[in-house]
Amino acid sequence: DTAVSQTPKYLVTQMGNDKSIKCEQNLGHDTMYWYKQDSKKFLKIMFSYNNKELIINETVPNRFSPKSPDKAHLNLHINSLELGDSAVYFCASGRGGRETQYFGPGTRLLVL
Amino acid sequence: DAKTTQPNSMESNEEEPVHLPCNHSTISGTDYIHWYRQLPSQGPEYVIHGLTSNVNNRMASLAIAEDRKSSTLILHRATLRDAAVYYCILKIYAVGGGSQGNLIFGKGTKLSVKP
């Protein structure tokens, strides 16, 4: 029973394309997150979202947009992909500001 | 979130205890000390957290200095599976969502475990 799942696991695409990464959690959490881990292994928050509020890290380009069809899903849409978008993207969920977050296995995006 | 300082890397022998230090001299009264780890090619996973008192769980122990300016994650018997990057993170405890739930990761400590 995977708590936080992401699809696809690997994504290889060309510059300029638009792609989406899906995330689902079955933990009943009210808040979901997207993190980016670059080639130097730095993990940075991109978005946090619950049914009331979307918090966007100011460094995230507006080509990135989270979409939440329901509380259990937070998908990441990326428009006009660039080489620098190549990274591992992790989805996570938690109970808002409380305690632990649970991370998905990551999606490895390679932009050629 | 306040910053933390950790050694870049540490080595341990299998089945020996490991003490991973973390300095957080600018910690505030509302900051909880969280530890996460990231095994190779996996997402981060929660290890332990605490506020003032030492904490124990099935994975590890967390020893918090009396002045809360430093803490130590203790793995009682390291196994090969414990080889990972360990992150010490300060997080404000807050009910509800928003940016206070975000985890601000530093560089962490890369732990190597030798058989």
C-alpha cells in the first residue's frame, strides 16, 4: 500500500514540450507539496497546497503550475520545458504545519 | 526557518552506534527539530523529531541539548541500509497549512556504513 505515489517514475522529453507529473496520496492528509532536487542534490520546496491556500516559492517559474482535482491528488504541470528543468521532482503530503511529511519515490525528468 | 549546520559526511562501521550532530544556534522557542533521511534513489523519509526532551522511536534516538542550540541523532546499531543523507531541519509547529509546513533542506550529512 503505497502512501504517496507518483507517475511516471522516469520522464524524458524534448525542450519546449509540455508535460505533467501526477501525485496521489492515500493518507488522508490535507496538505500536499512539490519539491525539486537538482543535480547537486539540493532539495527545494516548490509549492505547498491545501484546499484553502496555494503557497508558491517565489523562485519557481510560472511555467510550473500545480493542479489539484481533489484532496488526494496534486499534479504538477510544466509548460515549455527547458534544459534546466531536468531534476528529480518529489511529491509529499502532510497534515499542514504538523509533524511529518511523507514523500513519494520521485519522478526523474530529463529534458533534451 | 532557522538554519542548521551539519558535517558534510561521516563514516561508521556496521553494527556500531552512530552520532550525527546538528548545530542550530539561532533556534527559536517555536522551532521543532526534525530529522529526515534520504536513501539512494529514494524520496526523503521521516526519522524523528523533538522539541526539548530527548526522543526515542524504533528508528533512532534524538538527544537535544539543554539550550536547544544543538542536537544529535543517534543510530544505535548502524546497518548497511542506514547509509543515506541525513537532514536536520527546524520547523515551526503550526496548525493548518501554508508555508509553515514546508521543509527547508540543507546539505545534510552523508553517512557511509562500512561492513
